[in-house]
Amino acid sequence: MSKVAIITGASSGIGHATALELAQRGFPVMLAARREERLKELQQEIEAIGGKVSYRVVDVTSYAEMEALAKATVDEFGRVDILVNNAGVMPISFLNKRKIDEWDQMIDVNIKGVLYGIGAVLPYMEAQKSGHIINISSVAGHIVGPGSSVYSGTKYAVRAITEGLRQEMKFGQNVRTTIICPGAVETELTNTITDKDLDRIREQFKNMKVLEGKNIADAIAYAIEQPEHVDVNEIIVRPTAQSM
């Protein structure tokens, strides 16, 4: 039986690439994001290659919507085996700019969204005694730079939550956990930066060959496709030219 995957933030970037990659490898996928038109387009792409796919418009900051997503996945495909907690935002800024709304948004999406995803799927995984929760952190979850204080804080939190979950899973439950930490990736995340003093972030990567979403999707697929007794706990993937 093919493992069934839920992918949040599936409308673009890493989520979009991961959905395509897993579908190509034969995994039924449930797409989740806020932008329905993007989800419909991706659904058509996957159906065109013969993949099994469904989607649901979801705000990951709502636990009720995440619970409904998990239930819809089980109703549609009979089970849920993999959660890729990918939805995230990155409106980095210097703390003295006091962009409180942006701090709240990062905490809500990057931390609460991950927790709500875990909370929604874990009962199903524990009941079936198998599952794999993959949380997307960042190299910013290892290194803090000017302007990234809050964003890095959320990504450090993702790593802590995932490691805590790994330790809590009892022998025999067979629930694996993986933290994926990408470096610079071709993504829409930098479009959310409103602090003009951080325009240098875009300039920093302007002449660098950054990662493509598929590079991260390949890392996710690698972790998923290991034998059940192999738990790949963390993968860091940077562009070769990225020093930090």
C-alpha cells in the first residue's frame, strides 16, 4: 500500500516541488495551502502524470482547519502516513523596527502551524503504529544573523519540537521524525520582507546559484524512503557557495 502524504504550503516553492516529487514516486498526496487557484493548478499537474491527489484550502494557524485536513485525508485515502510541515513565512526585520504584526505572524505560522500539524495527524499515526513527520526548519535554525532574530527563533523552535517528539515516541509506535534545514532556496519568502534595511539579503544571493525546490524535495524523499528501522533525524542542505 502506498504511503499517503499531507504537504502544507503546497502552493509554491518547496511544497510545490515536494508534492510533484512524491506524486512521481507513487505517493498519494493531499495538498494544503491558502491559495486555491495554485492548488488547483498543481492538482492538474499531478493528475497529468497519473498521480493520486486531492487538496484542501487550509490556514495552518487554525487548529480546527488542520484537524479537518487530517480527517479529510483519511476520508479520501484511508490513512495518513507522512506530514510535511512546510508552510512558513519569513518577514525578517531588525528588532528596533518593532514590526510586531510580523513577529506574531512568524510565531503563528512557523511554530503554531507546525504544532497544529503534529497534533492533527499524531492520533492517526499512533493508532496505525506508523508515520513520519517532516518539519521544515532552516539553516537559520542553526545560525542567527542580524535581522533574523525572530525568524531564527521560530526555526530553532521547530528543531526543538521535532527532537522532543522523536524522544517521546515509544518503541513500537514507529513514528519517525525528520528536520529539514534548507539554506538559500529559490522561493517567494523573501518577497515578504518589508524592512528596507534588509534589501541586502536579496543582493547577497543575487549572484549565487541558490537551491531549487526540487533539491529539498529530493532530501525529503530520501528520508521517507529509508527502511522503517532507519530514522533520518536531520538534514541540512545549502548551496555550495553559501558560507553561513
